[in-house]
Amino acid sequence: MKHSVNRPPTPDEDDASEGFEKDEVTLREIINVKLVESGEKENLMELVRDRLVECGWKDEMRIACREHVKKKGRKDVTVDELIRVITPKGRASVPDSVKAELLNRIQNFIVSAAL
């Protein structure tokens, strides 16, 4: 930080970006609270579950888990390890149409809630 006798310290670029992230988290928290209070979060979770089952994503993840367990051996795999290995693949394989539908529903909620 740069200091001066006549003015408060000027934040470095890193400090400024951290402040922006803190504001973003706050906005995220506000939206999350509104989603929970209205019951819309549960509706969105159900929508995502249904869409992922419809497109076969859930079956793909089940198969990936079984393959990993078969490869490592049933006794040598922990739930934490399975989650760590499968999560990146699962996130990357969510269809864009499901992401777009969810984003659209969240945007509509924000507009209707006048956040």
C-alpha cells in the first residue's frame, strides 16, 4: 500500500480485487437467502435433478463411480476419494442446456424479486 500524510492509503490492485470479490460474495449470499426464503431454491434443485436424470448424466456418473471402484478395489476406495475424483468430471459433463435453463430461471427470479 502507498501511504501519504494527507490521504488514506491507496489499496494495491490485489487489495482492490479482493474487495470486489467480497462484494460479489455478499450479493451471492443475498440471492441465496431470497431463493431459500421463497422456496425457489428447492424448486431449482428439483429441476436440475430431473434434467440430469432425463439427459442420462446421473447414469454416466454412476458408471464412472463403478469403474473407479472396480479399478482401485472396493476396499481401497473412500467416499472422499470418490468425490474428489468424480466431481471434476461431473461438473464438466453437465449439459449446456441444463446450465442455460438454470441460469435463465435464476435471472427471472432476480428480476421478479427486484433484487
